[in-house]
Amino acid sequence: MTKLEARGLSFGYDGTPVGEGVDLDLTGGEVVCLLGPNGGGKTTLFRTLLGVLPPIAGEVRVAERPLSRWPRRERARLLGWVPQAHAGLFAFTVEEVVLMGRTARHGRYTAPSRRDHDVARAALERLGIGRLAERVYTQISGGERQLTLIARALAQEAGILILDEPTASLDFGNQLRVLGEIRRLRDDDIGILMSTHQPEHALEVADRIALLDGGRIVAQGPPRETATPERLAHLYRADLAAVTARIAPSGARP
């Protein structure tokens, strides 16, 4: 199983840190959820873990090897990325967008094989959006675009998936579908690192939760022990009673 590790990681832009001293690890077959307020550095951390941004200090390792020593094509076979949904610039079909996840398997200038098309179609069907295959990506809804980007990552067949707020644009039914898919991927020994602004989602699917505040991980561990109402209220500068009511186990609610 693929393992992702960060040790003493400082990350940011042009040498200016957004976050410092991050220690984090993820192994295939587990889900780690990152919680933190907007502007806290979650996306910047993810981009550094993926090698899009160079670390300012510290190290990222994948499969027991420094990330910087993996060729980009090999790196793409190890790490998959699901950004927040975007409108897109070109009129690709949904299937063509998902096929982009196969680039690391067949090369940038090689036509997709029958297997590539089969994997892309299977990823769309797995998420319940096979009907969208021939639709133009720029003309579908924000939630459908988010599901398409998740399908693209599935088609990549990487051992680690990093998901930036994967349920943010989705309606209730599709949120449930994505959370269910995350559980199935864990059962298939895929490692999932995801951020979310919905702590109840993290409590539902995570094996571990990490709290990122001011660019530092201030707590991490088992979900209920880490994402306590008191910690979440402090993290999000929110009312404790409101947080408690929101995340209390169903049997404990008044």
C-alpha cells in the first residue's frame, strides 16, 4: 500500500510561509480528514504534498522516497488530486475530462486505449453520472463538475487521493454518494486525505482527523477524541452550544 508522509513541513508561496511544522502521514486503506477555517492553508498544504509547490522547509515522502525524486509521470500514478470544482476553459466532454486522468498511464500524446475508455466509463458509472459522458463539461452544473473531477481521479488509479472539499458543491444525495465512495475506496486500500467544512462528514468517514489552524496542525487523532465541540468552536470561532448541537451523536441529541 502507498504511504504519504510529511515531516517538519513548511509551505507557502515565494518563500513566505503559510504554514509551518506540519507532520502528517497517510497509508493506503485509511481516511484522514483535515478541518480548518477558510484561509488556514489547507489547499496550499495539499498543493505542496502533491509537489505542485516546493516545500519551504521539511520533506514530503511517497512510498518511502522523497517526492522530489519521483518523475512527474510516476508521481501521477501514486497521487491523485481532486480540486474544488471549476468552470473549465475548453469545451471537452465529461468523458474527455475523465480520460485526462489516464494520461500518466498512456502518455500525453498517445491516444487513449479501449481500456482507458473502459476505466473512464466505469468511474462515471461508479459515481452515478454515466449519463453525462457525452455532455460538455462547461455546460453541466457545479455539482456535476465536482463528480466529474472525482471520476477523473478514480480513473487515475492512484494509491493516494487528495480531495479538496469534495462535497462542497453537491446536493444532499450526491454528498451521500461521495461519502459512500470514500468508504469503498478505503476498503480497496486507497488512502484518502480530504478537507471539508462539514465536521459531521469527517466524523462519519474518517479514521483520523487533523485540525489546521493558522497553518499549524494543532491536534490530530481519532475522530471523536480530536474533533471535540470545544476544539471545533475554537477552530471556527463559533458558538460552543451551536457546534455541540450540530455534531452530537444522534443518540445524544436532546
